[in-house]
Amino acid sequence: MESQQGQTTHAADKDPARKILAAIVAAIVVCGALIGYVLYSESGASKAQSSAAIVAGDLVTMNYIGWTPNGKVFDTSIFTVASNNAVYPKSLTFTLRDNSSYTPFNMTAGNYGSGGTIKGFALGVIGLREGDHVTIEVAPEDGYAIQESLTRWQDLVQEMPLIEVLSAQDFRDNFKTDPVPMAILPHYFWGWDIQVVELIAGMVTIKNLPTAGEIVHPFGNPDDATNPAGWPVEVVGYNLLDQALTIRHHLSASDVYNVKGTDIDGKTLIVTAYNADNGTFQVGKNDPSTGYNAEISGRLLLFEVTIIKVTPA
């Protein structure tokens, strides 16, 4: 058996037709590999050329998710993100827009200030390429500036006047009724009882009548399941000598950027700072007329971006 196998192999080695066929097959394999390498190289070169790094002036199309440092989405260009609160928890001031408004965002790289985006975002895309999915960190000084006129510190414990005087028209605007002496009504903002003391020459005098220990929620209802807001305010007691009453705001450090409310003028408030040593807290007020948002102003922000298209300047 071994002798016959050796003879067969020896005969095959001497067959010229088989040698030629083997050479042809080898040549085809080599040529195919070379062609594949050339095609791969040209494809790679083309891809690298079309995904040049973004430079200032380039028009950039992207999708993005804006995150606060405590992991809340405050804005996005993606509807599935905007509409999914379970996976993407939302910030205090996030508002779900119409579905059609969620489209890729266009911006000019490096263009910040008037007509552009915030500085940290405009500069943060420079150097990225089409297809990149990265998170851009925007420092507070390169984000949204704080407006001091819409920011205030106030004491956790404060005194308020026991007696207030306002015009009859202001009374009607606020209490939604005419002033009638001796009438007892809920305060239009604080919620506790007031009494109309007198109406003289178009001026109304009212007296605040809260009960010591009473808890009111002037800035919103924190127990509202659909829109929790505000914080408890306790009536501590009266100072009859100074004709004042003392109230205490029940807030803590954990409420910073986690509590919003509605101010006496109807605008949204955000608890933005807390100082236990001084017994004070800070609130920032949103201004819809200018687009100012106290929740994201003066804070570190994170933008998760996916670069879809880059049009060179």
C-alpha cells in the first residue's frame, strides 16, 4: 500500500499540466489579494479625506443631549430622548416640545456670542470629525452667565410686616375681589388668612392672621404628583412690639438645583445655593422674555454630541 502511494505522488510531481494549473491558481490568489489591498487602501484614504477634523467656520450638523452635573437632561435634539423620562431623567425646567421641533442641530464651529452658541460648545467641537460621538464639558465661565439682577440671597428665617397697605386696585388685582372692611380672605401669595382692616381714600389696610406653627406653601406644592414645586414655610410666631411675624423656610443643601418654585410675580424660581453657616439660601429667577434659565446658568454643563455632517467653511 505504501509503495503504490509513493508511485502515485511521484507521477503527479512529473505532470506538467498540474504544475501549470497550480501556478495559475497561485497567481489568481496573489492578484486578488493585491486588488483587495488597493481597494481597501483607496477606501481608507477616501474616508480619512472626507472626515477631516473640524476647524473654525465649518458648518456642523449634529445630534446632542445636554446634561446637568447631577445627571438630568435639560435639552436635546432627539425626540426619543426628550420623551423618555425613565431612561433620561429631566431637569427642573425641561419642557417637552412638539415632536417636529426635534431635528439635528446646525452650528458654526468657533462662533460664539451674538449669533452663535455658548463659548465652550462652539470651541468644543473643533477637532472632532464626522461620526464622532463624544461628550463636551463646558466650564461655568464658558457656558451661560449668571444674571445678578435675577439672583437673590435671602434668610432662612425672616420677619414680615403684620400690617400691609395697598391700593384698592392692587387689592382687586391680587385678591380677585373688592375690599370689604372686616372681611377675612386667604392671602393671595402666602395662603394664610388676612383681614381687611379698613378702606380709606382708595387705600386698603390688611392684617396678616397666620397661626403660629402653621405650614404654608406659597412657592408651589411639593406634594403635587404631576408638577412638584416649592417648599414648606413655617409661621414661627409674632413680634407684636415690632408688628411683625417670623417665618422659616424649610430648605437644606440637598434642595440646591433640586427644587423649583413660583415667585410672587409668577416667574419660576430655582434654589441655586445654600449657606448653613449664614442661615441663607439663594434663588435664581427664570426670565422667559430673554430666555434666561437660572437652572443652567453659572454651572458646569455636559453636551453628549454625535457629529452627523461637516461642511467645510
